[in-house]
Amino acid sequence: MTENEVYDKPTIIKHSLGLVNKFGKVSSASPHGSIDGFLLSQLIEQYGSPLWVVSEATLHRRYLEMYRAFSLRYPKVAIAYSYKTNYLSGICSIFHKEGAWAEVVSGFEYDIALDLGVPGEQIVFNGPCKTREQLERAAEMGSMINIDSHDELYLLEEIALARGEPIELGVRINMELYQPSWDRFGFNLESGQALDACKRVISSEGLRLVGLHIHVGTFITDVNIYHQMAEKLISFCYRLQDEHGVVFKYLDVGGGYASNNTIHSQLVSGQYVNPTVEQFAEAICPSILRGPFKTHGMPRLILEPGRILVDDAMYLLTSVVAMKTLPYGNRTVVLDAGVNLLPLCGYFRYDIHAAKGTPELSDDGLLEEVNLYGPLCMQADCIRLGIALPPLRKGDILVVRNVGGYSFSMSMQFIQPRPAVILVSDEQVEYLRLPETTEYIRHLERIPDRVAKKKSVKR
């Protein structure tokens, strides 16, 4: 060893071969080569690392699969894409081009929908925090407003009186379907709150009850929950029609449909066990069809899917920046993407693969169990513990799959600016969002003159 060489203490690293289960080889053992024909290494070289990549073909496919599954089982269906899941304008526009409506839960999201050309009557306005100004606009635009509280009811009543014409609305309800109950939003059915709220709307001179809305929860993997919901919803419709003569224009059964992702509590990968869109549709539609509706006056069935449409279509590419061995022998990989880009790491066991492109990364190579950490200077920046991957080295690329739902909309600039988002389609790559810069992040900041440090003058 020459005097310029650095001594690196040898380390025994455990490798394994095979790692099969009843479903075959573990998913992370297989390298990932490309996205819609584009090599991952070429995308990183051109657009930088880390990098979000969206597949337009997958977005189209997922939307058509869901629309087909429900429209074949019920005659009047509208898919109102859940903006909060991923409100990138390019993604929303792709769904709207297919015919999707918009489901929004804030004035911010309502603005995006209008800017994208969505007609007011095709915007579903939900959420627990609607201001007077936002409600006035939604009423003027003819949007479907689903009230979440009596305070919203009173506000809309005042707005209707000022307008001199009634406002049509829906009442959001919740049910006891599983524990712990998803009961923060709307009015509870079993306790009688929902009936009282509906009767209050019915008795109002300025309001008209034309719909019901329910959202059973998030990432629901049990289709029986949707079946129970639909049965209870239709039973409530019968009561409101028989006792109060309500004629429904729509029934909104919300979202929460699980994608192919995997939550940490699942022992088996979600792609093997989570329900299909056909199973969700079969759990809901037959019950709605048995409702108290005349053939020519059946209410529109509104769905509010989010992650089931976008999860599979979005990937996060990230590069290895360092390799370390912790005191107890744990092999650690430091990546340039962290929990600031994947805020749901604590909830999902993401499907992560090494990219093809180096001799070490082959389908039949050895596997090494490693912990994946991000670039943030904080102990909690952990992407995945104990994942089996081919041996990695600095500069190698990993791809995190199924990150379309909430990863971007909940991501944040923290220590590191957020990277670019690109769309791959028909043999071309386009930006959906440019990478953030220091100037972009700071452009809303202001430094009062009294605390500003004067820049030194160079002589």
C-alpha cells in the first residue's frame, strides 16, 4: 500500500441467494430497467437526481379501468378525481381529458379546477373548512356542495337568502362500519345526527337536499366495508324519500379505494391481495341499483378515487450517494431522496428496486439486506429498513414504485429543494413541474431593513 492510499478496514457482508416465498422471488430482487421505454439511467442523466417520473399511459389505463368497472354495473356514473391526492395540473388535465370531474376540498383546489377549465357543475366541493366567499362562488357556479357541519348549513342559508334563490346541496354522513370509526367528517347515521341534519335542510326555505355524500376511509382493502356502506346508504335513502319526499340527484360514495401499494401491517404485498376495481364496483353498485329510484330518475353515482388512479403511474428515481456500515453491522445506503419526498414511508412499505445498467445488477445475482436512508440531516429520514437488494455502490439508481398518491401533494421543501416531475408518453418526455431553486423557494420571503445585514463591498 502506497502512502497515498487510504486504509479501509475489511467488513464481512452477508449475502443471500434466492429469497423466495409462496409468491416467488421477492419483488425487490428483480432490477427495474425502464419506464414506458425510457431507460432510468438516461432520465437521470438528462433531468437530474432525484426525479419524479409519471407514466401517461398508466394514468389513462387506470381511469378507463375504473370507469368501465362501474359504468357496466350502474347507468349513470361520474368519476370526480380527488385533487388532494395529487394536484399537479398536468395529471388533473389528463383525467379531465378522459371525462373526469373534479373533487376538491379547499378554495386552493377549486381555483386549480377552474383554471383547468372544469365547469362549475362538474366540481364536487367537500371538506370541513369552507369560507363564505368560497361557498358563494361554488353556489354561483352550480357546484355540488356537500356540507360537513351545521355552521356550513347556516352560512349557505344566509347566502341563499341574499341571492334570492334556493341552493341545492348534499349532506355528508358517516357510519359505523369498522373500528376505529371514520367519524370526524359529516353527520353520524346511527346516532341520528344525519337524519336531523337532513331534516334541517328539508325544512329550510333557501336550501334543497338533492344528494348524500359519504367517504368510508382511506386505503380500504376490505370490499365488504363498501357493501355495508351501500346497503346502509340505500336504507337511509328509502327513509328520506318515504318520510320526506326527497328526490335525489346524486349519491356520492367517495374514495378510499386501495391501490397496489402495501401498508406495513400487510404481510403480503398489496399487489397480490388488494381488491381490484371490479371488486369495488361489485360491492357498491348492486345495492345502489336496488334503491327507491324510478328508472328515468335514477341519481348519478359519483366516485372520488385518488390513489387507485395515480399510485401506479408515478415513480421516484433516486441515486446512491454513500454506503456505510453501522456499529452493529447493519449495512446502510444513503440516497439523495428522503422523507421530504416520501412523507408516507411510515405508512407504506414501498416497492423499491435497483435499476438495471451495471454488471452487479442482474436478475440472478446475490442479494444484500440494507437500510435505506435519505439525505436529510435528521435521524428519522428513513425510507426502508431491511430490504433485500442487489449489491449497490455509489452512483447506482433505485426506483421507488407506486408513489403517485399523496407523495407529491404532501411533499415539502426541507433542507433540500424538491426535484423535477416529468411525464413520459409516446416516445417523448415533458416537464410537469420544473425543479425548485433557491430563488423560487425564497421569493415570498422578506427581510425587514432594520435586521438586514449590509453586504460587504469588495475592494
